[in-house]
Amino acid sequence: MSGTRDRLIEATAELFRRQGYHGTGVKQIVETARAPFGSMYHFFPAGKEELGAETIRRSGAIFGQLIGYFYAAGTDPVAATRMFFDAAAQTVHESDYADACPIATVALEVASMSEPLRLATAEVFESWLTTLDTHLVEAGLTKTQARKLSVSLFSLLEGSFILARATRDHTHVRAAGRAAAAAVRTALEKRATRRADPAERFPESRRSPAT
Amino acid sequence: MSGTRDRLIEATAELFRRQGYHGTGVKQIVETARAPFGSMYHFFPAGKEELGAETIRRSGAIFGQLIGYFYAAGTDPVAATRMFFDAAAQTVHESDYADACPIATVALEVASMSEPLRLATAEVFESWLTTLDTHLVEAGLTKTQARKLSVSLFSLLEGSFILARATRDHTHVRAAGRAAAAAVRTALEKRATRRADPAERFPESRRSPAT
DNA sequence: GCCGCACTAGAGCGATCACTCTAGTTGCCC
DNA sequence: GGGCAACTAGAGTGATCGCTCTAGTGCGGC
């Protein structure tokens, strides 16, 4: 078993979150991970980009689990939303505005620079949206309603992270959380209304990808 | 007059928007601007960081004017919101997912790395919020209501930019725009309700900074 | 014991990083 | 037209970039 490989990914994840992809050097990674330089290229022969892709997927999976934990089956989505944003705000604050989204910085940096890394961030974001979708559908929304709401929740979180880190004011995340919770409540109330129309409950049997 | 100085800033702005601060080299900047290398350090003696700060403020001011244009006095804020997000979605799409927020990438990169640059991004974001606040207060909201809504609009825009660039799907920005317009409509409806309570119209004479 | 492989260890590669320095050119003021 | 500041121009600085390469170590299977 290779603890070194894991340490490399963990160190990279922390550095990426704080200073992004191009702001993080390979040397800094191996020093942080207390790993020998040669080991990095043993485990990731394709170099920094391969380690980056792996780190994005790993960080994304962990954050995705966190989302799943808050929105766990049976939890009220409105309360889950409020609690999730409040917890995020607290983390941002306690980490001195370093720890917000683990991959947002990298996602913006690589979007027009590296297709493999861009794809990794896209897959992670898509998985987060799917997790949210699933729980919102469980709460009674149609797939279409759920997806629209998921995109809003994602955007409110990520956007408020940017604002909070730039201004060093974590209350922006809490404010976005209130708006997010309100949006969830409104959507759930609409759901009750729409129940009357059977055609609306199953608007499509299969989702087609966005064009 | 120094067209060279302007060209340097414009080139830097475009490069920052697409590839961020650390992904953009000084050499690449002077080549893009068709400026001699020496001129860069003539106009910006403190180097890349000074040019970066100037670029952030300039890009921010231009984008701020754009916000002001859409929400101009007399315009319905709901319609303005829908139009602004739709226009943003179109720009993102037409630029092949390169042009979204001019400073978001840099803002995340420098938040924990450079205090002067972080401050520049914070000032820009704050000015955008203030612009939105002003127009929303004109539409009848209290300062408190307006600020909360501005933060939501900002977050929905910036967050959906991240998602759109990563997934190469500009419809996310449109979706966030619908949610944003709905939030504005709801806030304006609440305003009518709250008009009945005079204490709510002027909840505070002076805003205290977030703690 | 010892072979073979996974992994460690770090010196050193060319390229590029932000930046400095000197020299030359331009154009306005007197 | 002489003087001077503003600006142009690019060669060259040390440091760092991502990465390659060779040598060595540790350990399980036979």
C-alpha cells in the first residue's frame, strides 16, 4: 500500500484549494507531502497534470459526500440547505478564508487551458448536481424542477465563496444560504400545486443532454 | 499620450480573464500588447503585481458600467435581471466559454496569496454590489433587503459562470438568471407588504461593516 | 540467500519565470 | 538646434518551472 501516493494527493488538494493550479509548484507539493521527488513521477508518470486530475476527482468526491450527508434521505431540504451553507460559512471563516470550494479556483484556471483537467472539474460538478437532484426528487420535485434548483444552489454557494474569500466576509455565504433555503421552500410549495397535473409529474422519461 | 500603457492593461485583462494571474506570463502580456518589454516596467515599476492591480480595477469598472447599463433607472429590475443573465450566457457561449467574469479567476487565485491584489478584487466586487443596491433601493427595497438580494444576484451569476465554463454549457447561466429574476420579483412583492410597517422601511440609518 | 520489483532519493536538465540594466530613440520646451 | 525627459528596445540576471535520469533501498517470493 502506498501512503505516499495518498499524501501526494492530499497535499495537492490543500494547495490547489488555497492557491490554485498554476500557483502550486511540483516542488512545493512533494515538500508538503514529505514525499521524495522521484515518487511523484513514479505514481503519476504523466506529471503534474495527471496528479491534478486525480486530485480534482478525489477532492470532488469528498465534497460530494459532504453534500450527501447534509441532504441525507428523510432530511428536510430547506433545513439541509440552511445548515449546509452555515457550515460552509463557518469553515471559510475558521480557515481564515482559505478553505471554500476545493476545486473552483482550479476549474476557472484550467477551463480554457487543459481539456483533461477541465473534464475532471466538469465531471465533479455534474456529480454534485446529480446528488442534489436525487434528494430533491425524493422530496417530491420533478427531475426538471430539481435540476434547475440544483443549479441555483450550486451557483449561490460557489458565487458566495468567491465574494467571501475576496472580501474576507463569511456572512455573504450565510446570506446566500438564506436565499437558497427560500428558493428550496418555494420550489417545494410549487410541487404541491403541480401535483394536481399528472402530465407535470413525469415531464420526460429520459433526460437529453444540454445542447 | 501613452497608448502603450492602455494596450498593456487591455492585453492583461483579456489574458487574466481566460487563464488567470499565475497562468499569464509577463512575456506573454507584452507580446499580446505589442509593447516593448522595457515599457512594461516603465509604466508599472513594481512589476506584474502593480499591473495586475490596475487591470483588476479597470476590468471591474467596465463590468460595473455594464451592470449599471442594464439596471438603469426606470428599468424594471426583474426584466433587467433576466436580460443581464441572458446576455452574459450569450457572451460566454460566443466566446467559446472563455469570457465570463473578468476577475473571478484572479480573485480566487490571489485571495490567500497577495493582499494588494485581494483588496483590488474586494473593492471591485463591493462596487458592483453597491451599484445593484442603489438600483434596487430605487425600486423600493430597504437597504438591508437590497444588499441581501444583491449578494444573491452576484452569487448566482458568478457561480453559474464557474459551472458554465467547466461544463461548457451556457444554459446554466440562463437557468441561474431565471432563479435570480424570480428572487427579485419575490423581493419586490414583499416590499409592497412591508410598506405597511414604517419601522421596516428604515431599519437602520447607518450600515455597520460585517464583523 | 538472492532475485526482482516497487519505491525512494536527489542531482541535474532545458525552458521559462519575473525582473534589471544599459543604450538608443523620440518629441517637446526653450 | 540643444537639452532633457519620456519612452522604446532587448540582452541578460538569478531563480524557479516541470521533468528526466541514474542510483540506491527495502521487502516479499522462491
